[in-house]
Amino acid sequence: MGKRHGRHIHLGLWLTFLDAADWRNPDSRAEELNSLAPYVEVAEIGERAKLDALIRGDGLGLPLPSPDQAYAGSLEILTLLAALAARTEKIGLIGTASTTFTEPYNLARTLATLDHISNGRVGWNIVTSVAGEEQFGYDQIPGHEERYERADEFIEVVSKLWASWESDAVLVDRENGVFFDPKKINRIDHHGKHFHVAGPLNIARPPQGRPVFVQAGDSDRGRNFAAEHAELVFTAQRDLEKAQAFYRDVKERVKRQGRDESRVSILPGLVVTIGATEAEARELHDQFLARIDYERTRTSLEALLGGIDLSDIDLDEQVPEERLPEAATLTRQPGRAQIFVDLAKEKGATLRQLLQALGTAHGHGRVFGTPRQVADHIERWAEAGAADGFAISPAQGLAGARLFADEVVPILQDRGVFRREYTGSTLRDHFGLWPVS
Ligand SMILES: Cc1cc2nc3c(=O)[nH]c(=O)nc-3n(C[C@H](O)[C@H](O)[C@H](O)COP(=O)(O)O)c2cc1C
């Protein structure tokens, strides 16, 4: 197969080394959860394979503390990316930050700083958050629409702040003692419903103009937000047909906004298990499933589906339809909940299958197989108009990341669908995005 529409597939690598279910393995390196070293290893693996970016989510709070949950707390992502910026040269660095529980001025400053010290490699995964209200003085989480409304204004404010320094404001004219031209640094005087910000920002315009805008939200409102702002879209898709429909729908919405849809990349998450043979991969995948803590995962599923009770349902029974919520009416994660409602209703999934989908991949797609089979899967979805690439999450921790980089990526390179070398140095370059003027 040749290049897809003359363009390459994009690959992000999930910035983690420890699968929650894996930590009790003797070689898991669980003690290093909050150390820099394993994350540097992931970053180096990704950069050696010429991947587009490292990607990581982030949350605010510990929703279900339980003594066996290794992943309960971990490093704050933007701080971690600052450290990785110093240890890498080309790979993009995409971190998650909430528009609901941060303020535009602080976040604009942090992301501008990251973009400066990484020489233009930062992407911001813009989320409206599914939890965190208890940490920030709210009685309850602001409603879905309200969160997106604040997010729209948030984007407006940070964009104005990043543009508050014109690109030629910094002169460093030693002879005349002129460091910068004050006429090229402007107040923004933003007064809106949610924010009052005078500006200008207290740091020069970032090298990329602003970080690459990444969006992860699957609901109707989330898709409109993506259509308006996003340059990359993360999504959880398990089923090829649904992924194609999502892809078409988001690109169509982008077009309706008057934007060039070919400049918006859609990357579903993909949890990957690689074996030397198909049988070995299946065995590893089965082990992966066997490690699920069904009791705890059921509690998470109940919460995701709006607090329903599934405690009386046998693992091999289906969830009765009348128990399932109308996902679109949920406040926290209607988009993600929809995946599980569809699985139950349309595919007749048993409770066990729902818990496996949540516990192993949080609703994302999964693939297991030989390196060739994994490469085939990636290429098939891209060819079928279901994805511009994937956010890869190796099921086998660091070893899995290495296998992906060393065994799968070369196959995609040989087929001409993935880069052999970086052709640029910013995240915008990697994704073929327009510069921000
Ligand atoms: C693929 C994907 C990844 C997400 N990652 C995060 C995350 O890391 N942190 C977070 O607070 N929310 C995350 N979210 C949720 C977003 O906060 C989103 O705003 C929320 O799901 C509500 O919007 P929605 O109903 O449009 O999906 C993610 C959502 C999706 C679909």
C-alpha cells in the first residue's frame, strides 16, 4: 500500500510505563512511579522511532482511592513535560490541562514557557474535566454546557494573551539599551462572562505562536468545540464503523467552521499487545484481561454511567436495557458513557465484556497480534477513513513501547506511511499544521 493521500500516519505514544494492573509484577518498576527516569526512557523510545508526540492525560483528584491502585496518584504532567523537554530534541510534548479548574493567565504562562524551553514542541490537550470540583470550592461540578462555555472563553483569553507580544517585540539591542519594543506588547483588556484579564502576558510569544490545540471530548458539544478550535482530536473508538462515522462527522463540522479539515488530525487511542506469534499475543492479551479487578472496575463503570447499581448482575449476564442511562443527559462524560451504552445495547456485551473494555482500555480500541498484524490494523483504519493516526498505549509497559518502536514502526516506514526522519522540529511541523501568525 502506498502513502495515504500522500500523507503520513501520525503516531503519539502514551507517556506511561506502568499499567495499573501490572504493578505487582516483579519487574514493573512500580517504585519509580514518581521518578523521572522511566518517563525519560519512554520519551527516548518515542523519539528514536520518530513518533510525533508523547501524550498524557491528567486528572484532578483521587476519585477511588483503594490500597491496590498503583496509578492512583502520579506526576503532574506539565511539570513532567518540562523535564522531558530538556531530555529530548524533536518529539512533541502533549499535556492535558483543564479549562474548568485553571485560570487562563496562569496556564497561558506555563504553556508559553514550555513551548519556549522545548523550542516549539508543545501541545495542549484541552479538557473541560470530568471531576475536580471538590478541590476548587464547588458544591458540584459545573454542568456540561457551562464547562464548554467557559472553555470557549478560556480559549479566547489565552489566544489573546499569547498574541499580546508581537513576534518582533523582543529586540535585545545592546547598543541602544533596548531589550524590547513596548509598542509591540499590548494589553488585551478582556472582559467576558467568566474572565477579566488585562494582559499582556509576562512572557514573550511562544515559538509556535501558541501550543497546538488538542481536544478530547466526544459529545455533540465536544465535537463542535473541536470543530472550532482543535488541530488534533483524541477520541476513544473501538469499532471501525463508528470510528469512520466519528471521523466523517468531525471533519464535516470542521469544514462548516470554514476551516481546512485536512489540517485537523483525528487520533483514536489504541491499546496494543504485541507477540512474536499471534498465539503469543493472544496469550499476553488473555493475561492482560485476567489482571482486571472486576469489583473495582464495576464501581468505575457504575460511576461513568451516572451512578447506576450493577452489583446484582452476574458477570456473564447482560445489563438490562432499562438500567442503562440516556448517555447524552449525563453531566460528567456523556461521550465516554455512550461507548459503553452502545456496547451493551448494540453488541449485547455482558457485564464482564463491558468491564474488560473499561478495565483494559477505558473504552479505547485494542489490538493484539504480531508486529505485522498491529501495523496492518493501524494502516487499515487509516485507509478506511477512520483515523489520521493513533495515540498508542502499549499494554506491556516499557517493553511494549520498545516492541512497538522497534518492530511495528519499521514496518510502517517500509510501507511508506510513516516518516523515517523528522523533517521539522516543532510539533506543528510534525503534524503539517499551519504556523500561527
Ligand atoms: C479520548 C479522551 C481523553 C480524555 N482525557 C481526559 C483527561 O486526561 N483529563 C480529563 O480531565 N478529561 C479527559 N477527557 C474528558 C474531557 O474532559 C471532556 O471534556 C469530557 O469528556 C466531557 O466532554 P464530552 O462529553 O464532550 O466527552 C477525555 C475525553 C476523551 C474523549
